[in-house]
Amino acid sequence: MEIGPGPGGLTRALLDSPAASVTAVEVDERSIAIVREMAETEGERLRVVAADALRLDLTALVPAPRHIVANLPYNIASPLLVGWLRQGNAWECLTLMFQQEVAERICAAPGTQAYGRLSVLAQWVADVDIAVRLPPDAFVPPPKVWSAVVRFIPHAEQPPAALFAQMERLTAAAFGQRRKMLRGSLKPLGGEALLTKAGIAPERRAETLSVAEFDRLLRLL
């Protein structure tokens, strides 16, 4: 499954791959026209969906196994990603291009400045790594920032929807006020009592907790 933006180059690359079928989701009229021209020669192997990916349930479009390959619009990349992470068991793999700063946040390790809510959510449900970094001059027209492609391999066991929603709530509270100690930022969720029960010092800050420690807190909620 390919998601724009782009003038059809990604679609062409996927059609040249061993993919059994390609579903291209585009919202830009110019891109839609280019991809539809390809569909005239590719037959049923290429399907074009003119829609906003934020409003689509991609699992209803394509049967399993599914692989999302997307050059994401940078202004909606994070909400798209979180929505797909909620459906982690639906994907074989996700190969997604982000602004490099966002890619580094997704793959960041605990204790680093880039580590945050997106890091925890992504690494909780998938193995993630930066596959390639791309300079601005790799694109026409060139953007003002570097880009990076992140590969996500979902874990075999995925959390149910209710548990994922709780992790969203937990990480939003923990990282909502990064300078606060966890005893303060997590006060609405149990604060010091919750942290003590989890064996986590209340004086710590969110960016020092590993994904496994966040999972431990989550199970106690």
C-alpha cells in the first residue's frame, strides 16, 4: 500500500517490486492523475484511492498481509503513525518517510533529548530503525530539512485497543511536563503511590524511563 505525496515515483517503484498488488492512496489531484495513467496499463494490480489517509481505515482496503510504504505529508505524519500503531497487528511492516527530526524522535533511546511520547509508543509495539537519511537535494523541489525513512516491524504480540489507549494517556501525562518529576506529572494517575508500587523512584523524569518501565506502570494502572 502506497501513500503520497509524490508524482508517482513511489508507485512505479512498488510496481517494479514483487508486490502482489499496490493500492495508492492520494489526495493531491495532480498525483491522482499521474497514478491513474499508470493504472490504465497495470490493470487490477494497481488500485487508486483518491482520499485523505487520515480518514481511511486502510485495513478495509487491502487484505492481509499488508505493508505500508509512504512518503508522508510532514504536517500529518505523527497522527497518521499513531493511528497505524494502534493497529499494529494489521501490518507486516511499515516503511515510512518523515522529517529527520521526527524520525530521530521515533527511534530515540531513553535519556536522550529526542526521547519522548512518540518513541515510547512506537518502540512499545514495533522494532524500529532508521533505514536511510536523505538530503534536501534528493527531492524536487527540495525541502528545507533532511528526511529519513524509518522501518517498523510490529511485534508478534500486540496490545488490545483499550491498553493502547491507556498507554497514550500515560505517556501524554508523563511527557506533558518534561521538567517535572514523575511524582508530579503522574499525580492524576496515582503519582508517587503508583511509582513506588512499580519500583520507580518518584524523583525521576519521563525521559529516563525505558519502554519496559512504562509498560510496567501501564499494567499497574
